[in-house]
Amino acid sequence: MEFLSWGDIILRILAQLIPVWICLIGLFGFSIFYKRKLGLYGKLFDSTIGMIGFAIVMFWVFTGFFSGVFDLIITHDPLSQVSGMRNKVPGMPMRGAEELDYPFYLLGGDNLARDVFSRVMAGSTVVILIAPLATVFAFMAGITIGLPAGYYGGRLDIGLSFLANLILAFPVILLFYLLVTPEIRLTGMPQFMAVVLFAFPLIFAGVLINSRYHIAPKTRNALLFIVLGILGWLYLSIINAPGSKITLFNSIDLFDVDGGLLTVFVSVVFVNSPTVFRIVRGLAMDIKTRDYVAAAQTRGEGAWYIMLWEILPNARGPLIVDFCLRVGYTTILLGTLGFFGLGLEPESPNWGATINEGRKLLSVYPHPALPPSIALLSLVLGLNLLADGLREESLKD
């Protein structure tokens, strides 16, 4: 069996990504056809920059989904080592390939004889799973604390702002180093931090429902029971990680979260929450002076109703833009942690670890390090372009 040319390699990669192309075409076709009915999301398709950014981001979202859930894209097990494939160039025929095996290493092999293409595709699942979810949790924490700080002001604002500034004053990389080191993990601190930080979505959902339906107790109680029940079950499953100091909920544990993954997740939420807090606080201080807030106060609406149903919706534009940018920052942080071998398992197919392993022989074998580097660059670029498009369209409202 002969080597593949670069043209054949590109065609085979495009063929492996057929499920992604189908989903992208379907999503764009639907979105463009109904864009006038889809609010700010629909207006995104009036912006060329926004569409390009959205296409890049959704490419990696679909790639991560089909690689991690259905194994439709990856050609080999990203952790398996094949004898004779160490540091082999792209398009190399796989030695000892059986009938059901994919016959080539499309992007070559790394220094441990693993398929680079499969590791890059599988690594997108890690990024797409952690970065948006961690950012959502950070936003829940920042919004829950930032709204009352900006709305009430006074000593509450001073105290919460001091705590946020205290965290922000600490060097981010050093803070990550401290949180993900084995010695700190053995103390159980990440689990106890998870207990506090991951409670904010519960608090946010409870206050949101109660403030909206406080005049309809039956509806409110039913929604609280259903929503908090589901979120509470997920909450207990997340904090009850294997090897955790918290082992009270094994009987109702829905899934297991790897200890290193939980530590990285907690670290990202902890670092991003103070920044989100400051943004939300500033927006709340500005919006609370508007006439519609005064009208709600005149109607006798409660403080949390005003914060969540008057102030927060009118702050959604800047928050959505910041969310996209913050997912990009989180992606870079995850790559940095993986590069230094912190948090995630060293053999896991995350982009940072793959870049670190490939850069050791970069001058001789550039193919193991370049694909994950380009993947990381493209995802962050897509998120930045998406944020620019959303900012451009939100300013037109």
C-alpha cells in the first residue's frame, strides 16, 4: 500500500467530516430561512464576520459531538499505540491493519505511535464539553452575586467587590497551578469549592422562578419542585466525584466525573466568576437608573424581580458578547493547562497535551504539533469573530 498524497489526505479528511458538513448545511439553511423570526441569533446572519465565526465554532461543536458520542469521525482509538507508526508522516499506511481498521494515519503518528488526526478530533470533545459549561457556571455565579451588588450598592457592594478584586489580583496561571497540583487535590479543596460554586445555578434558578411566579404559588411550587429536583440531582452527581472527600450521595450518583476534570472545571469557574461579577455589577449600576426600572419599583415589584426580569434582560447584549469571548479565553486556559500537564490526564487527547508532546520534536516532525495548534487557533478565532458579529448586531438594536 502506497503513501497518500496531500490531495488524497485532504479528500479523505473531508469525507470523514461528512456528518459535520451535513449538520452545518442544515443549520445554516434553517437559520437563514427563518432569521427574521429568530431575534438576535437571526440577525447574526446579516453579519459576514458573525457568520464566519459562527460557522467555525459550530464546525468544532459538531466535530466534538460526532467524535465523542458516535465515533463517526475518528479513524482510530486516540489512545491506542500501533507498532511501527511512531512519528510517521501524514498519509502513512497503517502497519498490520486488519480488515475493519482504517488503513491510514491521515495526519501521521506521534512519538507514542498514536494517530494524530484521531487525537485532534477527540480533543475537540474535551474543549467543547468543558469550556462552554464552565463559562455558564461562571456566569451563573457572577450574575447571582453581581446583580445585588450593583442594585443595592453600599456595604454589600464594597464587600463583594473586595472579594472579587482579591481573586483577580492573584496571577491567573499561578492560581491554576495551585488549584490543580496533586497536593491541593489530595486535601479535597476542589470538591469543597465545587460544593459552593456549583450551588449558584440552583440558587439562580430558584430565585428566578420564585420572583416570576410568586403571585401564583401552585405554579411556582410545581416548577421549583421539578427544576430544583433535576438540578439538585445533577449537582449531587457532579460534586460526588470518584475519590472525593464527599461520599454521602453514592446511592443517587447519576454519573462519575474524573477528579482531574472536576478540578479543571472548578478552577475555570473560580477564575472567571469575579470578572463576570464586575461586568454584571457595572451593568446593574447603569440600568437601575432607567425609567422602566423606576416604573417597576412604582408598581411594587420586588427587588429580585426587578434585577432578574427588568435589569438582566436589558443587559443581555454585552453579556452574550462577553460569554463568547470568555469561552475563547477558557479554551486558551484549557490548552495551557493541558500543555503543562496539569489537571487532565497526560494521555488524554486534549489539544494542549498533544501540542506539548509534539513540540519536543518540532524541528524534525512538525506534523504532531501543528494540527492541534491550528485547531485551537481556529476555535478561538471563531469565537472572537462570533463575538464581533454579535456586538455589531446588538448595537443596531
